[in-house]
Amino acid sequence: MSVVILSDVHANIQALRAVLDDVAKVAPSAPIWHCGDVVGYGASPNEVIAELQRVGATGVMGNHDLAALGDEIVESFNEGAYAAAMWTREVLTAPSREWLRALPRVLEMGSATLVHASLRDPIMEYVADAATAEESLRGLNTPLLFHGHTHIPAIWELRGEVAHLTAVSEDPIALHGLSLVNAGSVGQPRDRDPRAAWLLWERDEESAGLGRVTWRRVEYDIPSAQEAIDAAGLPDSLASRLAVGR
């Protein structure tokens, strides 16, 4: 059975629709999970939420989702993120707020756990080094953790007592044991590839293996996403960075 995993859509409806079109070709019957930060940065929060509802996506809360609901976490944001969060608070509809508010911070789904950031701090901690990865890996109740937050695809695997970073490409990668898998970002990639990223997990839970994961990269209408950001009066930097993937 396959599972589609999305993260960090960030109110980018153009990217999300392109990804869902690709999903429909590659894994049309697969359930869709998301790792949070549905809103923030981009100009289409309500449209993105409606689209995720339409496809029955299940997932968790991200820091930008929490900020959009009025949490004081917004005070830790940089200028662009802060401006986008405050704008999002103003434009979210009541049903969108209700949907965001219902998102859990940690969600166990069979052999996998979903969080936005890390297991130790599901909302804010970046998994960017071996020591941080090891803390999450040792605390897992499941063999796998899917997350986002850094906007960069990655796999950390526990080998003995040490977390190792596995090189990621667009080729399938087999999973052999305790692993943290970062799905990358649909709406604001930061690995210098501006194409939207999503993850396909092909499960193999009936045998000793955990299956394999494959990152898909999808081109989308970046100029339209940039125009929407500009039209909303959001900071120029939030539009310009989409073209360079950083």
C-alpha cells in the first residue's frame, strides 16, 4: 500500500494543485498525509485548506498554522513570516480556523509517526544535525517518523547509536530501520530546486522491510503564485524566493 506525504504547503495553491495532479497520475488511490504548515507565507490559505479537505488529507499542526490561530509563537518569527502570519489571521474563514485548530501535534499512523518539526518539539525544533535526529529516533514508538519544517528532503537513520544522513535523490530509497524522513516542501522548497516536492511511501509492513520512499518534484506556475503574494500586499521576499528554491 502506498501513502502520499506532503509538508509545508504554505498557502501555495498553485503548487498544491500541481502536486495533486501528479499524485493522481502516480498514486491515485493512496491516502494523503500532511506534516503541517498548511498556511503561512503564501496568499491562498483558505483555498489550500479546502483542497486538502477535498482529498481527505490527514495530518498535524505546524508552527505557521499555530501562529495563524493567534498563538504568541508568532513573536519568534522573522519579519516576512510575521507579516504573513498576521495577514493570514485576518483572511482565514471560520471553517478554516476550525480545521486548523483540530490538527494534533503528534499523530501515530500504524508504523509511522507524523509531526511537523521533531518528536522532542513537534512545533519548532529543526532536525538539521545528528544529535537532534538521534533524540527523535530514540524516542519513537514507531519505526518511522515523517516530518517537514526545514523544507529540505532528508533521511536520518539510526545505525547503532548514531544517526546517519542518507543522500537523497529522486530515485527510490529503501528503508531498513528507525528513520526520520523529511518530505521537503510543497509550497516553498529551500534546497535550491524551486519545483514543488512531495513524498511517496510504498509500504511493506507484512515483511521485515518498511518499504521505500521516493521524492517527486513537480513544476508549477510560479509566476501566478508570486502575483498572488504581491496582490495580497505580502513582502516581496516571499514571492521572489519561490523562483530560486531557497
